[in-house]
Amino acid sequence: MKADVSDEDEVKAMFARAIDHFGTLHIAVNKAGLQRDAAFHQMTLEQWNTVNLTGQFLCARAAVREFGRRGVDSPVSVAAGKLLFMSSVHQEIRLGGPR
């Protein structure tokens, strides 16, 4: 299911389609982010929020709302749901040149 995860309405629609198709969700894996040509220290707050924080927040919030609506499904897990947040290879890139 494709959606712009920085757009709240698209995230809501994506989760609605997923829940309609699967009945519920038990896990959400957040791996949203885009490469920007600006170095981290030159990135604007708007770029950071749109690309790296907003998408993960909106998807996690939608998942948690579904987990709360459904509650614990004890044959599946002792928790109502699971959230997994992933990073990228950019943690390996240093500022200021080679290692």
C-alpha cells in the first residue's frame, strides 16, 4: 500500500485500507526517510520534520490507535501491538571527512 507518510490524510487512508484488508494490525515497522543533499547540520527544521519525524510519528500514532481500539489479542501476544523503528545507513556517515 503506497502513501506519502508525511501526509496525515494519506496515512489515515493507508491504515484504513490495511485494517480493512487484514482485519487488524499487530505490528508497525517504521522505515521512512528520504535522502536530502543538505548535511544534517544544514538541514532546515521543515525538511527534518517532513522527512524524518512526521512520517514515523503519523504511522506510529495510527498503529497505536488501532492497537488500543482492538486491545490485547492474547493468542497473538501479551501486548496490544508492537512498534519497530528503523534507521538508515546515514549513522555511518561522519561530518567533516573520513574516519
